[in-house]
Amino acid sequence: RAKDSGRNAFRFYERGMDAAVATRNLLELDLRDALRSGGFALHYQPIFALNDGGLRGFEALLRWNHPVRGAVPPGEFIPVAEESGLIAPLGAWALNEACREAASWPGELRVAVNVSAVQFRKQGLEQAVIRALATSGLPARRLELEITESVLMQDSDAVIGCLHRLRALGVRIALDDFGTGYSSLSYLCRFPFDKIKVDRSFVRDLDSPVAAAIVRAIVGIGERLGSTITAEGVETEEQLNRLHSKGCTEVQGFLLSRPMAAEDARAFMQERTSAAA
Ligand code: C2E
Ligand code: MG
Ligand code: MG
Ligand code: MG
């Protein structure tokens, strides 16, 4: 009997796997459709300087409103796009869209675009960036690319070369989600990042002495390297104050603002800039 139920459990598991594969394949087809029919949007989350509270720019975040399933989070569809090769056209779309939008923003406000490790492996990223800047007219200094450590884990020289050429164009390079995954301080030796983004998990645990010490260490390294240190996922006043006292340069999080549709972001910066004037 035990053996029987074991076998049944296995078969059930197998069928579950089939279902997962089928769901994934459907998602891939739907992604392809959405790319063709303009089914994606970018939302923009404000980033503020801690010294004067000024708005510095926005991070562009992909949104997909699935015709049947409704909003699908990027954590779910980006991996599928990466496995299927769709990340290259999707990433190019996001770059073009973000640059086009940001070109109409006032002053020196920047836009940060997330770039997947797979986009680096596929090549063509550099051309996509150059094209997005040229067609939008956005000055390179107002574009920031957010990459994760996984980018630096793959082959090195080709990737580092590509990062240097992007930086030579004037584009800023940020290291996202720092402190998570396979994080290693040695990545900081391989490339002079303009910005290091402290992962949300450390901000959340800031009342633990260990997390606080880690944030302080990252801030210290950033000061030495001349990199901006941005804390992500700031949700409470208390976290904000702690980050300020630890010398963090910038903050981003639900406490300050959630990501917004492009037109809401435009209204948001209008209020900000007219209030400052
Ligand atoms: P990320 O680049 O680290 O983006 C920050 C994520 O944290 C966003 O989630 C944002 O909505 C969320 N967030 C911001 N403030 C808070 C907060 O105070 N509390 C909490 N709990 N969350 C906060 P989102 O939009 O779901 O994106 C998830 C991830 O998907 C991003 O993490 C990024 O890795 C990836 N992603 C999003 N857009 C793109 C894109 O255009 N290209 C690529 N390759 N990846 C993208
Ligand atoms: Mg990011
Ligand atoms: Mg992040
Ligand atoms: Mg992340």
C-alpha cells in the first residue's frame, strides 16, 4: 500500500510538472503576443537624494497586463523572457520607451533601466543603448543601467569591456540588489560602479545590528570608491532616519512613492519642480 501511494504520488508529481511546463509555454506565447501588440508598459518609481530630499530621477519597471490573468509581476515573466530569448526585444523595447519618456522630463532627472544578464550574453545591448539614446535625444548622462552581480559572474572580459564602452558613452552603471545572491566584494574591484543599490532585505532588517553593520560597511566602501549608495525598499520613517544617519546617499521605496504610470510620474515631477522654484 505504501508503495502504491508512493507511486501515485510520483505520478501526481509528474503530472504537476507537465502542468507547470504547459503554463510556462503558454506564458511564452502570450509574451510574444504582448511584444507584438504593445501589451507592456513601464512604471516609474522616484529616487530621492537624502541630503536635500531632492528628486534625482526614476527607476523604470516593466508592467505586463495579461489579457486574462491581469497584472503578471516581472519576477514571473522576466525569467520566461530570459529562457526564451524574448528578453532581447523586450529589453530593447524598455530601453527605447524609458529614454523616449525621460527625454521630456525637466532638468537633469535621470532614468534607470534594469538590464538582464542574458542581454549581455546575447550581445547587441550596446547597439540597443546607442539606438535608444539617438532616437530619443536623451543625453547619455541621464541614462543609468542597473545590472546585478549575475552579469559579472558570466565571462568577464567581454562583459567588463562592454560596461566600459557604455560608460565611455556617458551612461551610468549601477550595481543592483547588492548584498544578495552570490554577492562578493570582489565584484566591486572589477568595475567602477557609479552607484551601488543596497538590497531591500538589509533595509527591512535595519533594526538588527548585523544588517545595520553591513549597510554601514557598504556606505563606507561607496565613499571610498566615489559611488552613490542608494537604499531600496524604504517603507518606514524609522528606516529612512537610520539610512540617513548611516550616510546613505539616496533612497527609494513605498514610503516615498510606489512606482507610477508615466503620466502620473510626469505630474509628480511637475509638482516637485514647481514647488522648488
Ligand atoms: P529591482 O530592479 O530590484 O526593482 C525594485 C523592486 O522593488 C520593484 O519590484 C519595486 O516595485 C519594488 N519596490 C520598490 N520599493 C519597494 C518597497 O518599499 N517595498 C517593497 N516590498 N518593494 C518595493 P518589481 O517592479 O516587481 O520588479 C521586480 C524585479 O523585476 C526588479 O527588481 C528587476 O530585477 C526586475 N525588472 C523589472 N523591470 C525590469 C526590466 O525592464 N528589465 C529587466 N531585465 N528586469 C526588470
Ligand atoms: Mg533595479
Ligand atoms: Mg533592486
Ligand atoms: Mg531585484
